Amino acid sequence: MGFRPALDGPKTNHRCPQGIYQRRSRPSRVVNVSCCSCMTSLANERYPLSVESILREYPQKTTAEAEAILHTGLSILPSSSTSKNVLALGPYGATTKPGAEYSGLYPPPYGSGTVLDPSPSNYLSAQDDTDAEEALYKFHFTRIQAYSRSSTWEAVEWIGFETIPLLREVKAIKRAMGTFGGDKKYWIACTFPDGQSSQSTEKGGRVEVEEMVRTLLSDEGKRPNGIGINCTNPAYTPDLIKIFNDTLRSLPSSQGIWFVLYPDGGQVYDPISRSWSKEKLTPKEWTERIMGDVRVVDESGLWAGVVVGGCCKTSPEEIGELRKAVDAYLGV
């Protein structure tokens, strides 16, 4: 879950406990990116960090010590640089074990239960949904505040909230960014693990993707500078992009928004076994699919630009092919 923009070619740096990535400033309507593994912890159990998750795993540590661990990721950044640095922050569900970033099955007070429950569902009544949103708001706001106290915080230009599965978490992030204020730009990328939203309805269906997009673009909270899709099988992205385009087209007031697209490698993740299926696209096949999506987004004329890359189970081979394809598309 996560990527590092690299306009000068694929690069990796696996020292970041969350996701820190850089891109050089370059006028373009399509920004190419590189993948990275940004899920590490003190015990190398590979889940994104927050003060809460560190203290849960290491109760002997103080809040100040946990915050210092978060800052180690930002410490790799120069205090002054011409690079454009992006801090990637996952959902609350990425801090749980087993992970719930795809299912949205969060334990109370953040949700209704976990994937291990006999009949798991992330549906909540109106009041419980409000309470869970408030808990998620506090989680995200507290984490942003903790990072902002790093000595190299000024080097961060963008915050990338990624793999967000739930409407209530989208709302919570927008509220948190509104409360936090400041001049940091940010995006929210949602995951659609089977081509649908992860959020359940009262009758057992799924919240429509259009409702997710409208919530992303609403005036409630601080509107993101970019929205899109990540950690989703590229087989589903063409239909999802059509919904994003159609929804944005119906909202003429939503101008100047970037589209963010970094699908996974085309495999399927099992949160119980914490493993991926073995079927995999070749780097060339994967790139052809992604570039088809890029053309649709770019040629729609609806978006300020496209940020494109790879998420889980993509590698420098896929990103290398993508870099060449983006250059060819832009005539570089």
C-alpha cells in the first residue's frame, strides 16, 4: 500500500515507517510514480504506524517515544529541498491485525467489529456511524498533529491518504484536515477491492461508488486537492474511472482536482492468511492496462492532471515500464 513518485526514474527507500516519497517539480499533466513498501513497524510486522498502534504493540513506551518513532520516517527528508515530498498515510484499518483496509471491518469505537467475527459487517446505525466517524476523526487528526511536530515537517508538500474503504473515514479525514489547517495539499485514494465500495448498506448491499465520489468532493470538511483509486485490481479500474468522470462532470463547481491512480499488481489479497494469490500480470500487460486508464482520465479534460503509479505487488519492473510509457505518451 503506497508509492513514491519518481519523475527521474524508479527509486526505492525502505527506511520509511509510513510512506515518504519524493518527486521533482516538472510541468506536466501526467505525473509518473514509483512503488514502495511503506508498511513497516518496530517488529517488522508490516503495518503502518501511528502513535496508537505503537503504544498498543509496545505498551512500555511513552507517547513521546512513540511520536519520536513516527518522526524517523520524516528524518530522511532534507530540511530544505527542491523535491516535492509526499507523506503517505493509510487508513485506521491498516493498523489492525488482521488488516482491515479492504474490508472496513474496524473494532469499536471505530466500527462494528472485525473480520474475525462470525457474521462481519461494517454497517452502522446513524448514531453509531456518527460516533465511529468521531473516533476516526480523532485518530487521523492526532496522527497528523504528531507528524507535524517533526523537525522536517516543512519539507512535506503533500499528504496522501490512501486505501480508504469507508465513507465515514473519508468524512473524518476531510474534517481532520480542515481542523488542522495549514497549506499542505492532500489527496484521498479509496480502495475498491472487488470493483465496489467496501461499505455495507443496512440491507446488505454496498454503498454506490458515485456516493463515495460525491462525498470526496463535497464541501463538508476540507476538500482534497486530489482524489482517486489505489490498491485495487486494474481489472476494475476502467468502470470505476467512468463513475469518477461522470460524477465530476455533474459537479461543475469541482474544478482543479487531480486524479490519483495507483492500482495493485492484479493479484488478490487474503487478510486472514496475509497472502496474495499467485496469478500476476506481466509488467508490460500491467502497464498497458494502466496507460489505457491514464488516457481516459487525461483526455476527459475534467481533471487538473493525473498522478499514476503502482501499489501492492507492483515492483520496479512495472514502474520502469510505466515510466517509459508515460514519457512516450507525453512525447518526452
